[in-house]
Amino acid sequence: MPHYLSDEELKRTAPAEVASFRSPVPTQIVSNGEFNPLPQTREQQRVEARIKELADDLGGRHGMNRRQFLASSAGMAAAFLAMNEVFGPIFDVSRAEAANPDVAAQRASMLAGQFIFDDQTHFVRDDFKQEGLLGLAQYAKQHWNPALWGEKTLARFKLENYLKEIFVDSDTKVALLSGAPFDDQTWDLLSNDQIAMARDSINKIADSRRLLGHAVFTPKRQGWMNEVDRAISTLKPDSWKGYTIGDPLFPSKMGSYWRLDDQKLMYPFYEKIVKAGITTVCIHKGLLPIDYEKSWPGVWEYNTVWDVGQAAKDWPQVNFVIYHAALRTFLETPDAALAEFDQTGRIKWATDLAEIPAKYGVTNVYGELGTAFANSAVANPRFAAAFIGTLVRGMGADHVVWGSDSVWYGSPQWQIEALRRLEIPADMQKKHSFAPLGPADGLVKSAIFGGNSTRLYKLDMRSAQGTITRDKIAAIKAEYVAMGGTRSNTRYGYVHRPTA
């Protein structure tokens, strides 16, 4: 798992696998390593306490212990009920769902067939050697609990667990497998060849198109256009992944950062991919640490959207999918970030992204929700509503795409449920001219969950849905559920270490 965190910052964190309460919905921010996680807020402590109360009360009525109840659909409903009690009625949930497992199971069954296309997922290769990159397990063994960690802990980040968390423990139907570039290439999570091999192998086993894959492109690296040519001719990626900031771990000493609108560097690339017919380009933006101006001097601007509009205008044939919707992860208190939005109507860098279609007259820019939505929903769901509302208002519901950034956060089912249940509060709708998001399977959320990405990737949703329901992964999931399999509610990442 890549991380920006220094050794000093890591000392202030703990492993989410063991330090965080295994709630259906996380009760504190879990970092994927790209930012320093906030301490658990007072509101999150209240949510956690209330979830435990509900689990012990309601679970006991049905002969379930706390863990069994929280792994059920009723337990998921109870978590959102607790969040509503603390943050206000933002999520669509009833006490009947939490109190009656049959009611919750009926709702879950009705939505289980919804087409969910996860536009950002990860796992790591089996021979990964860089302990610093996967530092969670190794760092935990050295600094937190030497007796707890063994060599097999790395399995949680690898293919077998990825398949379980993504396709068995959630309603995800299709996923896009991604990677990341590093100046030191031995730190790569997966090579382009390994991404393509995983995609082809899983689809062959499943006998359906379950997994799509990126090819990571690295402008400024010697021979990078030759790698693009090779990917086009040999690997045939479904889309491209790039990091304008260069190395995502540290400010690049090699100057590997770049701009999307660099005519000399990037426009030959666009010409090449347009000719090849692989025209979706996914770009990492946002998610910088709180001291980004100090810790990333002269580089942080490359993680803003300053270069998106002109490139999109010059290349209408190319679709630019901006990962994390460029949200500059607010490491201030969520309440302060929300107050800033209430006063100014703006969310740092995400609003800039949402304004690009109108400002540049383009229709080929999309916002992806990975990590940004997950942490917003956990830190302050009202802020999550403002974030989604900003994107939908500016870009249109047909230009926002679902992504979970899993497997770092465990099964993405809690994120799926959060968006299904999320509604923008009436006062926020009125003040900021936001339209309601509507029901879980309504037009807006169905477009975000799957419709928009199926269009980008030229999937026939009806045909794909039919094939997927009959494939081998569906059969494995059905057998797993029939045998009593449930979500583990485990997160993989960093949480802020509790203080006395």
C-alpha cells in the first residue's frame, strides 16, 4: 500500500485491521496511506458507541452476538441509523431494517442485482518485496505488536482476498484494476503485464467480463511512449492511468511530474490512443497531506486540476476521468471544512473540477469518487452530501463515476450502501441549488454506480448483467452465502492511534 506518511507520522497511527472497531461502516477515517488519518472525532465516538448499543440490543433479540449482527444486513442498517442519530437524517434507513433482519435482508436482496461498476480497485503482486510500500503489516510488527504479525498477513492485499472482498462480499459486478508509478520501479504494486494477466485470467475463469485493467503511463520516463505502443499492441488495456504529480510517495527528485495540457509531451500520446481507440484516461488528483504547500513545494500544483480544462477542450475525443474527484483531502476538522463550504459554497479542488465543463465548454471530463467519498462519509456525512452535490450540479449525474479504492478499505459494500442511502439535506439543496439524489436504484445513483462507466468502457449493461449472474464468480458467491459466509468488516490501512 503506497503511503505519504513519514516514520514520525506512522508512529501516530495504528493498523486499522486491529485498532478500529469492526463496524459495518467505519467509525473513524481509514487512510490508504496517501494522507495522515484524522483522530476519531467526538461525533464518530458517539456513532461507534451507539452502534455497539444497537448491536447488543437488537442482535440479542435474534440470538446473534455482536459480530454476527454487525455482519448482517440489519447490522449495516443499524450503523446508518446510528449515524443519522448523530449527524442528522442524511441516510435513508428505518429502524425496522435494524430491528428486523428479515426486513433488512429483503431490501438487500432487492438491491443485490444492481449493476455496480467499481472504477478503482487495487491488489499487489505476490512477489512484492518493498516493505516500505506495504509498510502496514511490517511496520506494525516492528512498532505496534511484534507477536501479532506473521508473514501470511500480506495475503490480505493479494489476489485471493481481493476477489472475495470485491466480488463476493459486495454487490460489485465489474471492477477496474489499477496501478501506480514510482520513480523506483521496484515499488510498483503491479506491472502493466500483471494487470493484463490478472484481467485475462479472472475473466477466463469467470467466463464473463468481470475485470477490466489499466495500463499505467509515465510521461518523462525514458522510453515511455514505446511502452504505450507495446501496451496497445500486446496488452490491450481498457484504459490508461497516470499521475501528473509523478511519484505518489514523495516529491520526485527526478522531476517526473507533468501537465495534461503539455502540447509537446502529451498531445502525441493523445493522438496515439485516439488512433488505437483506447480513449479513457484516468488521472490521480487531490489527496495531499495537510502541509502540502510545505512538504510538496513546487510540486503540489500538479495534483490540482489546473491542466484538465485545456487538455479536454483540445482533445474532445479523449475522456478524462479525474480520480478522487480532485478532493484535496481535508485534514482539518470536518466541521471546519463543512463550515467553509457553507460560507463559500466551495470545496477545495473538487469545486474547481466541477466547474470545468461550464468554463471550458467540454463534455469529456468525469469525476471519480474513490477514497474521497469513503472518508467524507465517515468523517461527516453532511460534507459527503455537499461533495456529491457539488459534482452532480457542475458535471451532471452522467459524468460522476463510482470507485471505492478497495481493497485498502476491505469490502466496498459499506461504501455502496452509504451512497445508496445518502440524500442531500433539504436546506443544503435550497441554499446551493442541489438536486436531490433520489432512491438507491433511481436515475442519478444508477448512473453513478454503473451507467456512466459502462458507457465509457462500451459495455452493454443488460448483456453484461445477464452473463455475470450466470458466471462462475456468481456461483461461488451463492455457495458462500448458502454456507453462512458473511463480511469480515475488516479495513486495511491506517487509523489515528488512540490517545489517553
